[in-house]
Amino acid sequence: MPNTINFDRVCLIGVGLIGSSLVLAIRENNLSKEIIGFDLNDKALIQAKSLGIIDEARNSLDEAVENADLIIIATPVGASSEIIHTLSKNKTTALIIDVGSVKATIVDAAQAVGKDLTIVPCHPIAGTEQSGPEAGFARLFNDRWCIVTPLPRTDDAYRRATETAAALWRAVGSKVEIMDAAHHDLALAVTSHLPHLIAFTLVGAADDLENVNEAEIVKYSAGGFRDFTRIAASDPVMWRDVFLGNKEAVLEVLGRFSEELSILQRAIRWGDAQTLEQSFSRGRRLRRAIVEAGQETGKPNFGRDR
């Protein structure tokens, strides 16, 4: 089916994994005539140009967004609000989307500038533990969910902008869900943010053990610990901003997790086999549901050779 959307000029702000992958997908699907890049990291910007991710690099944000009809904010969440504020002074008429995993802060920043900008917050549920433009690839979003959290605006122009944003994500292979920003942040605190926090904590605890050296940790890493280290290899700046930006939801979920952990701790201490088995069975059921939904492979060892 032919694409129903096309942009004359796309401006990518932040040439990391997600932003680079998105513009590569836009290029692969012929959704734009020109892609301009901007990043505070000059080395990454030069690399994005040399890899053909962007057509041209710009050293100032004002120059980068000039004449753009789509602006993609793909920076760490902590920088997004300031960028939105800067864009409001620029008076751009472009459709603006972001790709961050915290949405309430983006909605707040967008509402603060009123209708001067057309911002449709988005969150593609996709990624790897790699970072930088060299990690980007066009198929990253295939069959992945993208959650769109529109502002509470009812005007026709904004409705059309939301439809355009959703059509863009579908065009690059995503399935689209429309969701309230606060609900999104709570859901992602459960499914993404807390698991990352646990991974960072577990790997840090292993590193602190005095009676087990690093060589033994590396040598004897079984699948469970190895998968935690994969998650813990994610961009630390990005995740710093995620936890600061989604503080309330993460603390709520973390409190519930702490309660569950205390229950298991008591069950282990007092030999409560029934409680342990019930808890583990619940986890097994959820895992099966995720596999049945096509969100993961059911192959042994996650389909890996080793």
C-alpha cells in the first residue's frame, strides 16, 4: 500500500540509537526528501553524516529546524523540555514528536508553550542496549508498539497532527496505541523502568561482593545474570533522566516491589514453600502470556546458540 504521508524536510535532534533508527526507517520507506541532524556531540553528528543517517549536519538548533515540517526530539528526557522551550521562540510550524520513555514531563512542557507548537508525544517501545548513531538500524520498529500520548487538545488541526504522527509510526512498521500520559508513565514504570533499576542494582551488588571476584562473575555468568548485564549496559545518561523524570510512578511501583520482595524474604527464611511456589507460578503464567502475545520467542535460551 503506498505511503499516505511525506515530509519535505525532517530535522532530527539527537543522533542516538532511537533517533538514528527512526530517520533510517523514514529514509528506507521514502517518507522524506531531506534529513537534517543536530546534536551537541560533534563527533556523533559527524558520524551520523558519514554513515548516511542524515543528509546534512547543523551546529545550531535554529539552523537545524529551519523549513522543517517534521522535528524529532530524540535526546535524553532531561533535555526535552528545554528544547521545547527553545523551539517555541523559533515559532516553527513543524509537527514535533519525541521518542522518550517518560511522557508526563513532555506533556507539561508542551502545555506550557500553549498552541504555539504542534507537539505529539510518542514513545516507541523498541531499543537495544547499544547507543550512538552506529547502533541505529531501520527495522528497529518492525512489529513493535509505539504509544502516542496526545495533549488534551480538541481542535481539528491537532487531531490531524496526531493522526499524522500515528501514520508515521505505522509507516515505519510499528503498531500504535493511544494512551493518557500519566497511565503510560505508570505502565512503563512496571514494564521497563523498574526492570532497569533492578538490573543496575543487581550488577552493582555483584560488583561490590568482596568474596567473589570479577573474573568469577564473568566466567560463571548464567543466563539470568547475563541478561541483567545486558539491560545494565544501557545508556546511563538516558536512564538517569528517565528515573528523575518519572520519579512518582517509579517510586510507587518500587514500593510495591519492595513489599513483594519482603514477602519472599520471609518465605525463604521460614521455609514457606507454598508462598514461594505461588509467586513463581504467577511469574511463569505472565511469561507464557508474553510469549503467546508475540512479544518474545518461546524458544529455549531466548533462541540463542549459547
